[in-house]
Amino acid sequence: MKRSSIAFWIGAVVFLAAVLVMTQVVGNQYPFFAGYVILQSIALAVAWSILGGYAGYVNFGTSAFYGVGVYASVFMVSAFGAPLPVQILTGAAIGALMGLALGLLTLRMQGIFFSIATIALTIVIETTITNWRYVGGAAGIQIQRPAATSPFDNYVQMLFFVQAVLVVVAVAISRYIQNSWVGRGLQALRDDELAAECTGVPTLRLKLLACVISGALMCAVGAPAAMYLQYADPGSAFNLNYSVTTLAMALIGGTAHWAGPIIGAILLGTTQQLLTVTISSEVNLLVLGLMLVLFVVGAPEGIVGLIHKLRGNRKEGKI
Amino acid sequence: MILSETQAPLLRICALTKRFGGFTALHSVSVDIRPGERFGLIGPNGSGKTTLINCISGAFRTEPGTILFRDEDITPLPPHLRTCRGIARSFQIPRPFRSMTVAENLMVALDFAAHEHVSVAQRRDTMMSILDQMGLGSKVNVSATQLSQVELRKMELARAMATHPKLLISDEAMAGLSSSEVDEVLDLLLSLASRDITIIMIEHIMQAVMRFSERVMCLDAGRIIAIGAPSEVMADKRVQEAYLGT
């Protein structure tokens, strides 16, 4: 294993250990409620950037995948009383199938046409769920949390830890893709699809793969949300806000490196949490918009791109 | 020369037609390319040269008509599978992967089109030897966006070479270059041809075509108007008419 890989895995283990210790030590429930949302944002942004960043296919369907993840859990709980890990795995499996279907239908379209198709996906699925009585229909559905399993003495703390694990899984996959031939192929097709094809890159297959992985992760991230809220309704599960904020986080952080979406999500997620508590949730959207505009103008490559540029300049300056 | 005429063709194009809506860009073009041949493709602007190579490389679907490569019908194959079979091309307007360095550009080709499983170290060696050969050895870690025009052309060829082709199609690799640069690229192509790679060269610079080609084909308005030895084709009345007008 390379040194950077070892460093990465040590970092991941330390992160999970810290999260675990936090659930044992901190008594106040609020940090877990807020932290869960931030972790969820990180995982979503990282998952999104596998297709949206590496391949450059801007997906507005995050809310569709997220919502399907939520409802996969709802269904598994009300039909079989399935435990949390089963809910998440079911979510991931459905997300993968959905990614495959979406990819087969839409990945032949390029640029903006793909993006429009993904918005349509959200609406189609939301409408379907709204009309499906078994999972609550338009009125939504209440879900009973089971007791938390040890060592957690509270369900939200457990969900917090589970979401942290999902973050690590998403980041590890994203990092692996970036450093492997898959990442190189995706980067090539993002730069120039025809040139990539003529250099031997199976573009359609790689895009499908990215779409499947990205979709599976986004659904898996959505799955625990049903238990987190103890309630699900189509309007909030498929809220377009998820699509917009996820995209903004990934773009603000920078999509060229796996760490970009993490930075963006932490920055934006934390700001949003703080603003929601201190001012109002409406100011949230305003700040989101402002930041997006600022970054598009000032640092189109995101924070990672900005750091890269500054470093490059410094190096050139030395010579 | 006589020997190669009895050999099976490397590439056989049979009655290839390409239409864009009501416009027919290629009218039933048939031609055989022999293994190891240096083949020049000329014709006035809009005569269908690039369309023809887009059909060969798979960027365009063709109907009707078939393309056989080493006795295999490749007509239904997408471009990347044709590349893996051994057909590589450069683009008229260079299309580098802009977010990558020169090295990474070539690694894409080596990752995806390499025929045998080789280690990363071996791939790096192959990459370095191709770059050295192309005179880009000093540019390995330079971003593709920082290359000059002639370097971009060379990188196009280098990337095509990294796919380990049997047939290399060079689409106006010399357009817009100075005469010394033209000679540089021409020498590169000749050195590649001497290593058992069949080359189809599209070019407007006649002296380059004459120096390079063993056989020349001239297209005009999607039809073959002359094919044969370079001097014969140049002397052909219809070719002169096509270029100079009547």
C-alpha cells in the first residue's frame, strides 16, 4: 500500500473513533442532530461528484436518489420491520438499479440535456410515491424507531455514527475511483468525449458505472433519514433543495479532487446549520446563492482548484 | 510493392455511403489499404476526407457499406473497440484532454487500449519512449493547455501511438505549421511507417503528400476521382480540375 493510502485509512479510523467517542461522551442531543445533517451533506456531495465531478455529467437528480433511499427504508420497515443495515443495503441496491436505468435512458444525451432529464426523474418518482398509499402517499407516514443497540444509548447517536461510516465508505470509493483507471477514463471523457472514445475509453460503460455507484451511494445516504426524522413525506424527501445544495457543495469545494466535495460540504453545511439556528432557514438559501455566485466568478475550480493555483504560483515564483 | 499487392488488405472499405440528411458526403466509396502502406488522402475542402476517416474510426455510423479490418467486419463496432482492434487517429483540430498533463494524456491510451496486461512501470516506460521518439520528452509533466501548436500535433500523434495501432490515421497533422515544423512532423510519420505501421495521411500540403505517400487517393464531392502513384494522381486532369476549378 502506498504511503498516502496508509495515511488516508489512518485518518478514516481516527475519524470514526472520534465520532464513536463523541457519542459516548457528549450528552447533549443537539450536536448529533445538526452533525447528522452535515455528515449527510458530505456523503451526498462526495457521491454526487463521482458522476457530476469526475465525469462532468451534472446531475440534478440527487433528491430523486435521496428520496428513493428514504422510501426504500420506509417500505422495508413497514413491510418487514427490517433493521437499519438491511434498510441501507436495500437502499443502495435500489439506487444502483435506478442509476443503471437512468444512465441507460439518459447518458447518451450530453451536457444540459442530461441535466434536464435528471430533474424530470425527480418529479416522476415523487409523483409515483405521492400516489402510493402503502408508504403513506401524499400525507406521509410515521415510523417507529426501535430501541438503540449498544454501545449507543440513543438512536440519534447511533444514526450519527452510521452516517459517519457512510461518509467513510463514500470517500473511500471516490478516492479509489480518482486514483484508478476508472477515474482517468472519466476525466478523459469529461475533457473530450470523442477523443476519449478514439483513445480506447469505453465512454458509455464508464458513465454507466459512475452513475450506478453515485446512485447507490446517494440512496444509501438517504436510507437512514427515515429513522432520523421518524417521518417521511414525498414533499420533503424529494425536496429539490437536496439537489441544489449537493451540487453547490461539490462545486464550491471543487470536483477535481476527492477532498473537494468534503471541504465544500463542511463549509456550506456548517454555515447553513449556524444560519438556520441563529437567523432563519430562509437566509440559508440566500447565502447559498451568494456563495455559489462568488465561487463561479472568483474560483470556478472551487476551493481545491484555488489551493492548487496558489501552490502552483508559489512554485513558479521560486523558480 | 508487387508482394504487397497480393497480400490481403489491412483495411477494406466496401461501397461506403454517408448521408447527412439530404446531403450525401460519401458516394459508395470502395478502397483497399494494404498492410504497411503509406497512403495519402487528398481532395479539396468539403470533399469528404474527414468524413471518410470519421467513418473508419467509428465516430460516424455508416449505412450502407461495410468496413473490414484484418478480415473482420468492424462496421457495427463503437470507436473504442475499433481503437482496441488497432485503428488510431489524430484529429484535424487537436483534441487533447485539457485537464491532464502530457503524460496523463498518454496514460489514458495505455490504460484502455493496451493489448496486453503490463505493469504500471512498464507502461511508464512505453510512454516515455513514445514521448522521446516524438520529441516531447521534456514536456512529460506539462499541462496539455500549455503546449504550442506543433507540440499539440505531436501529442495527438503520440497519444494515437500509445494505443499501439496497426493503422494510424493522421488528419491534417501539419495544417497551420511552419515549413520546418512540417518537415519535423513528416519525418515522425515516416519513422512510424518504417516500423510496420500502416498510415493514412490526410493532407493539403502537396509536397508533404508527394514525399510521404506510396499511393494517393483523391476525393471530390464524396467520390474517388483518382487513385494510384502520387505522380500519376497529380498529373490526372480531373484532380487538377478539382483543385483549380475548370
